[in-house]
Amino acid sequence: MEKTVGIIGASYSGLSAAISAAKEGAGVKVYEKKIDITQCACGEIYTSGWYGVETPPKNCRYYAAKNFIFHFSDENIAIPLPRDSLWVTERAAIQKKMYDTAKDYGVKFNLGASKLITEIVKDYDYVIDASGFPSQSGYEGYFEKIRPQAAALYYDVSGDFSEYFDKDLHFWWTTSDNHGYVWLIPKTEDKTNIGIGWENKTREVPKFKDIKTFFQKNLKISINYNEVGEKRGAGILPLDRVKHFTHDNVAIVGEAAGLMNYTVEAGAHFAIASGRESGIAAAKGSLSDYDNYVKSELLKEVDISKMLYKKIGRMSQEKFRKVCKGIAKGAGMEIFHSKVKFLGLLRHMF
Ligand SMILES: Cc1cc2nc3c(=O)[nH]c(=O)nc-3n(C[C@H](O)[C@H](O)[C@H](O)COP(=O)(O)OP(=O)(O)OC[C@H]3O[C@@H](n4cnc5c(N)ncnc54)[C@H](O)[C@@H]3O)c2cc1C
């Protein structure tokens, strides 16, 4: 008999779950607290090939990115990225495409509806918590807690910053705890995405005024809000995962489950992959397939990234610099002693 699946959250993980469950013949309803599903905070860098969106959307730039560049006070060290190709695109475009696809498969949406797991768990054969972090579906406290978190924000800005892109698209800026980073990505000919991330000590979603304070304190840069880009977003991200990905007839996916690469704060591919597999498993009536998939395919990267994140944070800057140099040397990458244009760019922006 056709399974019924209720999903909380219509972002990457929820939409992915909805599409795959409906493709497998389930009756699916998605609850989303926002009215507009294209509103989301994300830096819009994706690993290609994970998304169920087989071709890059229009206007998508495609990179074969090779390096992270770590910036220290007097030198920049390039180390290789773990994957070799990235899409840089409008997240809203992918999300809209997924939403339309889900509707084509007969998925029903209840937009503007904030739901708790407890409110819908009895109405469906399976419920998928795809509500992001911190989970607002009642998951925290209902099952387990995930505490540590990072914060990130991004801007889309207009203008030609090509002189800053000659080396790479990713830039890692080392704060005293080695956990601050910045990315710089040309999205189109005249649009650039700039993102900033750092470990966050409180559970509040960062306000732009907090970001301003952060920059003033750490970089002695002040932000003029009137001059920042046309589009901006900010949010918090988990730095730990749950222990159990299923509880009776409930599956926890994406950021609600803490599935992320914590060292680079990337969660899009985990959200889409975990959503997809939970949807298939629910439609087939076997959530344990989802649990097995997470454990065999996703957890290795999640757990290694957590270990790295912790280790990096405990290192002194000098030790960290030595490690970076070792990796760079081993990979035949560049160490360049240049004037740091990057901070110049930040000053220009803020
Ligand atoms: C500023 C920023 C930049 C980022 N940049 C990148 C990047 O470049 N690349 C990358 O891979 N990852 C990035 N990430 C991480 C990535 O955005 C997340 O990992 C990914 O969005 C997680 O998807 P999700 O579907 O699990 O959760 P989310 O995208 O958080 O979606 C959860 C959805 O559930 C809805 N919801 C929540 N509670 C309820 C409720 N009670 N009832 C109904 N609906 C509810 C929310 O409104 C939301 O739509 C970034 C994150 C931030 C904050």
C-alpha cells in the first residue's frame, strides 16, 4: 500500500526527500514555515554531482577549484581542496527547480505552516525532520540535543573584483583560534559572493550588528551597512551531529541531524543526499535503509571534519602554519609571500 510521508522543512533536505519519496510512489506532504521557499541563507557553493539537479542551472559558473588559501600575517599558503569541482550558483534557482519538480510528482505543500514533530507524527506512516539547525520542529529535547555551532554570513555584491580571483575562489582567514574563514567567489561577470564564517559562542542567529562588532574587534574594520551588497544572508550551523538518525517512524536529515562538513561549513550536499535517501527509505517502508546509508556513505566525512575542526582549533597559529606548509609541500602547492590583497578587498567592502 502507498506509504504516507510528512516532511517538516522545504529546503534542500526536505525538497530532496519529497521528490524521492514521491518518485517511489508515496503520498507526500511538506510543511514549511516560510511562505517563499526561495528565501534561504547560503553561500551558494556546491559540489557538483550530488544534487539530483543534473545540469547546472542557467548562469551557473563551474569551477575546477584546486586550492584553499590560508592567510597568515605575512604569507599565503595554498593547500588542495578535498574535491575537484564546484558549482557556484544561485541557491534560490536550484531550490525553485526542486520545488517545481516536487509539485510535478504530486507533492502537496503547506507553506506558512510551522509544525512540531509531535503535531504530525500520528498522521503519517513516516515523518522526516528536515527543519535545519537549530531544529525548530521540536526535535531538540524531543530526541537529542546538538549544541556547538558556527555562524556564517554572505553578501552578493556587484562589481569587478577579478584581480582578487587570480589564485583561487576560497580563502581561509586564520583567526586566533584558526576558525575564521572567508570565501570569495565570482558568480557571474558582475556579481561576486563574499562569505564569512566563525565559531559562535551563543545560540542566537547572528545579527548584522554582531557581525559589525566582530569585524571591528578582530580586523579593526567598520561596516557601513548602506554600502553592502544587494543580497545578504546569515545563519548558524551545527558543529556536532546526532547519535541516531531514525527514531521509530521519524528520520532526521540534513542540518537537523547535524550532517555537515564542519571544517568548511558546507552542508548542501549532505542535506540533499540525506534527504534523498530518507525519502526513498520511507516510501519503501524501511527507515533502516536510510540509517545504513548515512553510516556507510556520509558519516566518514562528517566525523573526520569534526576531528579536524577540533584539532585545528587547539593548535597555536605557528603550529597550524607548519601543518599547512607540510600539506602544501606534500601536494606540490604554492606558498606565496604577497601583500594581502584580500584584506584590502574587505576594507573596500566594509
Ligand atoms: C550564511 C550561510 C552560508 C552557507 N554557505 C554554504 C555553502 O556555500 N555551501 C554549502 O554546501 N553549505 C552552505 N551552508 C550550509 C547549508 O546552507 C545548509 O547545510 C543547508 O541549507 C541545510 O539544508 P537543510 O534542508 O537541512 O536545512 P535548511 O536549509 O536550514 O532548511 C530548513 C527549512 O525548514 C524550515 N523550518 C524550520 N522549522 C520549521 C518548522 N517547525 N515547521 C516548518 N518548517 C520549518 C525552515 O524555514 C527552512 O526552510 C551555509 C549556511 C549559511 C547559514
